[in-house]
Amino acid sequence: MNTSRFPHLKAALATGATALLVTVAAPLSAAAAPSGSTAAPAAVNEQAGWLRLGHLSPDTKSVDVRVSAVSGGSTLFELNGVGYGDVSPYEELPAGTYTVSMVPAGASGSSVPVISETVTVDAGTATTVAAYGPTADLQVRSFDDDLTEPAAGSARIRLIQASTLTPEVDVTTAQGDAIARDAKAGSATGYAEIPAGDWSLDLEGEGVSDTADVSVAPGSVTTLFVLDTANGGLTILPILDSASVGDVPDGGVDTGGGFLAAADDTPAAPAKLLGGIL
């Protein structure tokens, strides 16, 4: 595979198989992660919400991301050198309206943003803001993250379709049970409960297909991002939203966190698996 196009994917491949059973992932980089924080604090601030940021545009170079308050314009936090496939940890913010701006990595503070979007953070909620699509048609979208706890022994997952290779994608288990049908680029499915464990998933789009292995821990909530690979295929990047029952949001799992993790033993899927995810 030629991974020179996506250095972050190359780094992930070099890392090898790492299951999504970790509860706290490494930050994007020392500069990219908010100082001393990879997860929301244990003491929940009822007047605050959580925001995390993702770079899901395969041909957009690394960017610096700035989050500023609309009222007053002050920068609350900044992520530097964010590349394709990076998803930041959650940052706790006071409820309010913010501007998310992306500029070329290393650009001065006065540089014109590559793209800018306004997002509202509500108290007690978690939000993912992601840039996706090709550079020529770069878009930003906010996704509401639902951290409702799963039943004992189960996990909750959803899927966000961010591939630029196909306008729609189907994702099924190796046993043929549907996770998503005709998921459109830039869209998110609802959340569904599944038995915790290892899963082998088949991805099918227009003229492109691939497989991916993921692992989800009991009590966890996970977002599965459909991304492009350097050799023109599809893959799934699992991002941990919350690690345990009733937990506040966790830090994101970056591209070294195991989205190409291999599992030797995949449990058989129950017949009614994920019946209501759409």
C-alpha cells in the first residue's frame, strides 16, 4: 500500500493491531491536545458542554484549528498540526456559541481560514465538529453525540460516513447483518446496542469495498467513521465517545488507536443485531 498520501494512516499501520479496549487514548500531539486534558473532568459542570474536532478530508493538508467565542472573539483553545483521520479529545466549554476556524498548519494568527463554521454548545451535551469532503468542496458539520448508557455487557455504536470515494456505503457484519444501508457522505446513523466484543465488518460502496475489524468494550459508546485509505479502499476508524456506563465524554482515539486492528476470533452476530440503527 502506498501510504505517502496519508501520513497519519501510515503511522496507524506501523502501530499495528491495538484494540479499542483502551479507555483513554493518546492526544493528537503535545501541541494539539489541550494541556492536561484527554477527557472531560469527573465533576460534571451543569453549565458546560463538550466539543471535539475531527479532520476527515483526505486531500486537505494538516491544519491548525481554533475555537473562539462568538461573544468577545477570544480563542478558548487551539489544536496544531491536525491531519487526516485525527479526532481530538473532548474539551469542556461553557454553554454558548463558538466559531471553529481551520487555517493551514503553521499559519499566522491573521491568516484567512481554510474554512470556518459557527457551532452552538448546549449545557450537558457532547458535540463532534468535523471537516469532511474533498478540498474543493470542503464542508463542516456538527454531530450530536448521545452518551446514553448501554445495557450490561453491551456497547453502543453509530456510524458517520466520511468517505470521498463513494456517495453511499453499506456496512454489514461478516454474518450479513446490516449496520447501515445507503449511508450518505456527511451523514450519521442513529446509535444502536450490540454485544461487546470483536466485530468484523464489510464495507460496500460504488465500485469500492473493504473490510475492517473493530472491538468495543462493555459499557462503551463508540463512533465508527468510514474513511478512505491511500490505496483507494475504505476503512473504519473507531472513536471512543465514552468508556463506561454513565461516564462523561472520553478523549478521542487518534489514528494510532487501532482502527485497522485485527481480531482473531470474531463472535457470531445475533440475528436481530442492529435492527434499529437507521
